[in-house]
Amino acid sequence: MKTTKNKTLSMALATALIGSVSSQYAFAESFTEALTKGTASADFRLRYENVEQDNAAQDASALTLRTRLGYTSGSFKGFSAMVEMEDNRIVLGQGDYTVGPVGYNSGIYSVIADPEFTELEQAFIQYKGDGFSAKLGRQVITMDNHRFVGHVGWRQDRQTFDGLSTQFSPLKDLTVKYAYITQRNRIFAEAADVDAKDHLFNASYKTSIGILTGYGYLLEVDNNTDNALDTYGIRFTGSTQAGDTKLLYSAEFASQSSESVSSNFDADYLMLEAGAVFKGVTAKVGYEELGSDNGAYGFSTPLATLHKFNGWADQFLGTPAQGLVDTSVTLAGKLAGGGWTVVYHDFEADEASESVDDLGSEIDISYARKYGKHYSAGIKYAAYSGESGRVDADKLWLWVGAKF
């Protein structure tokens, strides 16, 4: 009887051991499969840029090749990982331009903000499940139309952030986002990166006539000083059909406070846009006001994709102390398999002074198209006519790209 019990116990232990080993093996196999059976990506952009300005700086030209290589793992119990490297090189010796923050040709040529570099572009762990997702590590973070938080994808060194980002959808049409940023990885390799303690809040609700969004962006540079740039706003954007015409509309308002040891400022932001799409052609009229605090401070958006706004000539990457009012007209459509865009900007100061009032005007033109699944090419031109002491500037870009 004792022998039978021992045999039974031995069999039970053996079965449990085999089950445990099998379970651990299956776990290890699934985990290994998630790591090894992921997706590799490659993104190349060869671009020529030319800048001419009516100042003492010599005309600038750059031919650069940006290479981005990445790998995204498969998913294991909702978790995945991603790593991406980015590199930019001057091609054929065409590097007659200035990049001030990295000390390249300082003070000689006009600026083209594409330094040579090799860096870790993204590296994060991600979780997705039940309407919730989170990323921890170096990553791209964008909010809405990039006006306040963007990736500056136009430059060869894309902007990323170190930190934690989350997204939650408690209701079908409600999306809530939160991000905490510990470092802003700017567009000048590591030369202009900024340690930070930024909190980003964004909640949007989809209605039958558009998307209503509320946000709060609480920015702080982590430099052992008292400083804060807090922006709270509301945004609505949508469209509706009127016969054969699609009507477009957007409105946004934000209030900002900037506080430091030596100064305190307040300024407001207002954006209104209306347009229509008819027979494939889009026409829009826009009004954007980055307000001023008595001519001493202009509304600031330091995390934005600034090239997208206030003209492609990049003459207002920093808002003037007198503020900025940008009235624009945009036409866009399709041609020969690609897309064309023409934009006119008229710039004025929000709070004019005797020396600063009319801030000039600009014409922007672009055409881009894709070739097959992987290739693209484009041309883009910006002509800024300066006033109130600002110089004229002309910029031209030609590029080809490939993504795999």
C-alpha cells in the first residue's frame, strides 16, 4: 500500500514538473517569438535646400541625406518595444550653411537647421489593451495639429521626447491623453536638448459636426530656477457637406502665463479658419493671432512643429515681443498624381509700436507626389518680403524619399 502511494505521489510530482516546464517553455517561446518576429523599417530622404537673405550672411545651400532605421517587436501580453536610429550626412560636399547651436560655420552663411548627426531617435516600451495604451522611453509625441506639441518632421532631425505618454478611451467618442516629459530632444542633435518637467493634458470628444478638444500644457525647464509656461485652451474643428461642396471650419482659443524669477507675462492665442472643398480643390481663409503682453512678450509655443505655421520661410519661429497676426489664404488640389499647395500670408504685429507694425508678407508654393508604394519626391518654395526692419528671404527645397 505504501509503495502504491509513493508511486502515485511520484507520478503527480512528475506531471506537475512536466506541466511547469512545458508552461515555462511556452512562455519563453512566445516571448522570444515576440522579440524576433517583429517589423523592421527604413526611411531615407535626400534633400537640397537653398536660402537667400538680404543680410550680411552668405547664401546657404545644403544637400543632406537623412536615414532612419527602426525595429518594432511583436506583441507579448500587450507589451511591445521599439528602437530607431537616425543619421544625417552632408552629400557631395554640399554643406555651405550655418547651424548655430552645434557651432557649424557659425556666422558665415544663412541658417539651414540640419546638422550632421547620428543618434538614438526612439527607444520605448509600449503597452496596449482595453482602450488604454502607454509608452515609456524616447518617443514621438504629437497633439492635435502640432500647433502646441509636434515632431518637427520637416527637419532632418525629428523632435522627440523622453518620458511617459498615455492614451485612454473611457467612452466611444472620448479620448484622453497625458504625457510627462523629462527631456525635449530638439532638432539640433544633442546640442540644444532641454531637460524638462513638462505635463501635457489633452482630451477630445467627437461629435456629429466636429471634434471638441480641451488641453492644458504645463511646461517647465529643469534648470534649477523657478520658471513656468502654462497654456490652457479649447479647440473645435470639423466639416459638413453642403451639396457637392464640403465646408471646413476650425476655431481655437488659449490663454498663456509665463513666469520666471525676473518676469511674469500673460498672452492669448486665437485661431479662426473657414474653407471649402469643391471639385477636388480646397480653399481656406485663416486668421491666427499670437497675442502680446504690452509689447514685451509674445505668445510662445516651444514644442510645436513651427515650420507648419506662419510661413515656410521660418521667419517667425519665435513670436515677436509685439505678438503676431497672420492672415492667410490657402489653395490646394491634385495634379498629375500629386498634390499642390499655394499659400499667401500677411503678417502684422498684435500690439504695434512706432518701429514695429507691418511684419511683411509671404508666398509659399509646393508640389509633391508618391511613386508606387515606397517612393516620393517634391519641390517647395517660400518667398518672404520683410517690413519693420525684417529682411527678405527666399528658400527652395527639392527632395526624394523612400520608405520600406
